[in-house]
Amino acid sequence: MRLKTSLKLGLTGAVALGAVLGSAGLAFADYAPQPGDVVAVGGDTPQYALSFLSDGDYNGDAGFNAAGAFNRLVTFNATADNNARSAYANGSTLTTPIPLNPTDVLRAGTFPVQRVQSSGAAVSALLADTSKEINFVFSASQPTAAQQSTAASNGWGYLHVVEIGTDSVKIATNATTNAPAGLSPAELVKIYNGTYTTWNQIPGNSGGSTDAIIPLIPPSSSSIYKTLVADLKTANGGTAVTLAASVKTVEQNDPSAITSATVPADAIVPFSQARLNLWGDGYFHNPATVYPGSGTALSSGINLLTGTAPDAAAAYSSGITDYVIYRQSDATSATPFEPGGTRNWVQTLFANANNNALVQTSSGQALIAASGVTPVYNDLGNVSSG
């Protein structure tokens, strides 16, 4: 679902931001989901896969809602607008952003609530939603064992998990960078814990730049943060890595975190391969251009490190998975999704005995692929991350 918001931060590519951001604008009315609609919230990383499944993609492939069904599939992006930018309040600057905490109306006739902006927050919101305004969530992480226990206590059986695609996290740099061709997990441990502060301190890269490395990381609630931190712990022999004071928090999957850094050539950040694929496909255009918009796609201005690291190890790359997660009690519901139909909404969209739910079809998988994700279908049932 496409939702208008107030102020946005993080224009990327050819668009430059001034030092001080403008005032937050007025909110506009959007479609408010009706009682029979299926509503989803979720994390930034898988948001485009679900947006395309509901409303179609930029290649002209129709989404679920194009068929004119009486009840609709409505997905709310984690980010505040469709260029994957978060919203910031009046008075924000590039160095001191003030989160706006944008809102959305999950059901017609209800008041606005804070937008869910991460995978972790999405599962928490689903568990807190005893009125069932939210039908399912899209997430790049599985529920925890404790969350599964809460779902059982709520009388839902468990949280049912379906894998819809795979992605990977790699290290992003500016197109022109002082970083070596690759950075291994062991090297990243010492960058993020503050042992290596300049490029030439990395063993095997003594001829590199004397500039200070600028290590960046997404918010702690994000799936990419959790992936990197878990991988650093593994590379550190099972001991959690304490992040150095030099590590700064930035928006997840936002190229401007790199391109707007004080010295872009020295900045690194973990980044979704699927999101960069979407940039490479020309999906994002200049949001400063009035309708009908710019005919030229924006360039991300960043690359992902894939070469051999100075320690001769492979560059860091960590697989992640995109999931949809719903209450098991909804999977067994006898209430049809559409008037006159026989399937409930779970059977229509995600899993049925005939293996022809939306995400199982070739058209559904093409929509997922258009988001940059590799479509993979696995009904995992009652699983947790531990």
C-alpha cells in the first residue's frame, strides 16, 4: 500500500539535502482497510516483496488486488515513503535527525498508531494485537521461542512461519572507496570493536589509506543489525562484540548513509543485496521531481564488497530469509476470505493443500523476484529462532 507522509530524510543519488530539513507537511488521507481486508505490517528489508504481491510491480505484473477482489491485501511499508526513506521532524539536520515516528491507520474508523518500522517490532505488534487489526507480518527474522510461547498463551496455537524468499547481507561502500576489495568477518570484528581505526592498520593492507574508517550500522531493532552482530559474535569465538564509540547508527538499507557520510570513501555499512538489486533495476527516481516524475532512475552510488579480503579470506556475506508470519488459528479458520469462496485468507495467500496460494504461484514468485529477493517457498510451520 502506498502511503503519503510528512518530512523525509535521506535523498540519495543526484539529490542533495540542505543542512537543515524543512517543516513537516500535512498528512493526507489514504485507503483505510475495511473489516474483511487482510492487513500486514513488517520490516524494511522484505517490504517491497509484500508491496508488489499486493499491488503489482514496476514491470507491469499485476498484484493480488488487480483482480478486483471484494476484500483486499493491504501492506504497510516499514519506511515512511516508497523511496524507503524514514520521516523526520522539523528542526532535523543531517547530523542531528529527529525521528518523526510516522503513523498509519490500520483499520477504517480507528485512530492513527505509530508505524511499525522493523521486523522485530512487527512480531511484537502482532503478539500485542488481540483485536486482530493486523493479520500477518513480513519479517527478515523468525519469532523467538518466547514469542511462540506468548502466541500459545493468547490462544492462537502458535505463530505460523512461511519462508517466501532469500537475500544476503554484505558490506556496502561508496562507489569510490578507500576500503579494500573485501572485508572478512574477522576484520569486521576489529573494525567494529575499534581495534582497526584506519585502513592501513588492517594486516595485509598496510599500503592502504591513512584515513579513519567510518563504521556504520542500522538500528538495533533491524534484521540487518541482528545479522551482522550475530556474525561478529561468531567470528569473535562466540563472544559478543562491544561496538566502538565510532560506530554510528544510520537508516537501514539507505545508500545515503554512505554517500552523505562526512567522507563517503571511508564509510562502510551492512546492506541488503536485494535492496541494492532494486536500485540497480531503476526502481527509485528523484522524489524532488513533481508529477509525472523524473524519467531518469536514481543511482545508489554504492557498491557491495565481494573481493578477497586482506587476510586472504572471502568477503563478508551472510544469508538472510524473508518470512510471512501469522496466527495458526487463522490458518484453520472456516471463514472464507472472499464472499462466496471456500478458502480463508491464509489458504488464498500463503498455504493450501493444492499448493496454489498466491506466493506459491509463478506469478506470485515473479512479483517477489521483482523486489530483488530470490523467491523460495517453504512452509516452516511452528519454528523459532531460539
